[in-house]
Amino acid sequence: MRSDYPKIRHGLEAVPVVHQGRHMLLVRDRLGLSPDSLLLSPPAAQIVFLMNGENSLLDLQAFYARMTGEILFSETLTQIVHKLEENYFLENENFTCLLQERISQFLSDPVRRPAHAGVSYSSDPESLRVELESFLAREGSQPPFPVKSADDHGRKVAGIVAPHIDLKAGGPCFARAYEAGLGCCPPDTWIVLGTGHEPIENYFALCPKDFETPIGIVPCDVQCCEELVSNAPRDIRVGEYSHCREHTIEFQAVFLACFQPGARIVPLLCSFSHQDWESDRAYIDGMACLIGEIVEKAKCRIGLIASVDLAHVGPRYGDPFQPHAGTLREHLRADRELLTCLENCDSAGFMNRIVRERNSRKVCGAPPLYVFAKALEGKARGEILEQSHAVVDNRNSFVTFAAMVFYEQG
């Protein structure tokens, strides 16, 4: 890529912030290749967004002049480009070499190391246990979970839906899902359907590794992974590096390590848009049905975990308005309609609602939820345990999420 035609790479995000009383955009790396961030004024950020490899530095200066009526001096623009390159924010040879090095390191490691310990949750084992058990500090809930036989309630757990938002924001909702899922004859293996927040080739990415947590290792069910790989119609390991920084399965592994030590997992990220579903539904449905068949035919008991959040609303997520209490009520009602479809494992009804809205509410967990419902269709029924939300900035932007449990039918 020519240096006078800079191109921003994939995996970056711009977050609106207020810095010293000014509205700014914080550009940061979702992939974790660079620990640094870049603070830009809205006009400067707009110029950065136009760095697509087809606009020259002169083109960018002309765009800036038309947009602001001011001159963007070559020295200033060069400084911006240099800063982007220093942070590996540009798609060039430096970035490519770094990425290949990181991919090689990740793939050669037999264990998936924790990426968010010490940030999203405590890296100290005892502190983490106290933190997780504090989420259960409600009437009638005392850790560890009292594991019961299926005969106690006459039903077996087929799966749970849990959030993947930061544990500090969603901890009690996580705990509600695990309290129900592990309290009565829990499965031996969990296929964890994680939300992939980056595009994934072939929409699914399997990571057949043990997951390390501060509390201990959560082992991978190697046999189940091999069965998935050998029967999947496309390569579901090509996107394995997507697991390196993705938190959605890591957070579930932390809860399992604490409350069901010895449980095995099949870590599978799901990432497809509603447009992908419309154009490639046969393949996506085929993968979901394959998961359902593996669960049905397995000699041990296998359950599903959907690691999902729901609506993302407000300026932080690109909305031109600041939410208020009525906005939240409206989205919680809309969530309830989606969750009701899921209770019946009505996968088509669920996704048709997403398509009808063109996913305007930015339900990031739609792919794993669809696969979860399709895999369990006709085999399980769910119960909504809790709906909740978290405000994520000082402009009332919020994320909604829920806890559900599903029991086998028949």
C-alpha cells in the first residue's frame, strides 16, 4: 500500500467522548494489537475514515477544506498518518507482519489464555471467586449451586442464555442464568455459542483449546470439536484467531471454572448479519442442525450456552439521539418479544423480527441466538429469568441483556 494513499485497517472502532469540554472521537483497536488510542476532533476523524487506500493525501486535504472551510496543512496530516502507523492502525506491511506473528503465536499455543483478566474481572483467584459469588447474594441463592438430579424436578437443562457484557455491569444476570442452568442435572459439556464482534470467514470459528482462567483450566471437549470440524460443510477453523481477544466465551469460561469445575466446552463463535442469513441461510441452518444432531446423539449430556447481549442504543453506538427512560422501556418491550420467540425455540420468528427491523436496534447476539434456537427447535422450551440493562456512558447510551434457561422436552 502506497504511503501517500493511506488505508485504515479493519478492527478499529471510534467511540464518542467528551475531552476537556469538547466532543471528540477516541479511535482504538478492538483486536488488541495496539494498546494505544488516538483522540481526534470530529473533522480529523472524518478524514481518517476517508483513508481507504484510494484517496491520496492531497485528496484528503481537499475533502477537509470543503468540509470545514479551513486548510489542513501537509505537516499536520503527515503527523496524523505517522501516529496511525505507529499504532498499527494502517493496513500496510508493518501491520501485516505484526498480525501474522500474533496469529502464529496464538495458533501454536495449546491453551487459550485469558485476555481480559485484570480488566473486566479480577486476575486474583480468591478475589474473583468472591466477586462471582457476590453476584448470587440474593434471597434463596447460596453458592455453590446445589446440584440436583433430574428426578428432583423431572426435567433436564438443555441450555442457557447469559450476557457477555462486562461482569461488573451484568454479573447478577450472569449468575441468574448459571444458578438455573447448573442447579439441576447440568450437562457435562457445553457448546458455547459466543457472539463474534468481528466478521468471521464462514460465519463460524471453532477454537479447540482449553480455556485458561484465574480460577483454573476449563477443558475443551476434543471429541465433540473433531466431530464438528469433520461434519461442517465449510472450514470452521479458518477464523480461529478471532478467539484471541474476543471476550464472549472467556466470560462464560470464568463462570464455569468457578461453579462447575470439570465441565468441558466447545468454543464456537458465530458472526453473520441478517443479510448473510437471508443470502446463505441453507448453510447457517445446516450448521445449527449439525449442532443439534451432535447434542442428540452424544453419549454424554451436552448443553448449549448462548453468550449474548441484546440492543445497543445511544450516541456511543451511532444513534443521533440521547436515550431517556421511555427509550429504555421501548427497547425492553422489544427485547421481550424476541425472548418470547426464543422461549419456543422459534428460530425463524426470532430472525424474521431482526430482518424486519434491519437490526436497527443493533442486537449483537442475534447470530448465536438464532443458532441456539434452531439447534434446539422442537427439543426444548425456555423460561425468561431476568431482563436487565446497563448504561455505558454519560449520554445515557445503554445495552440490554437477559438470562434464560431451557429444559429438554419429552
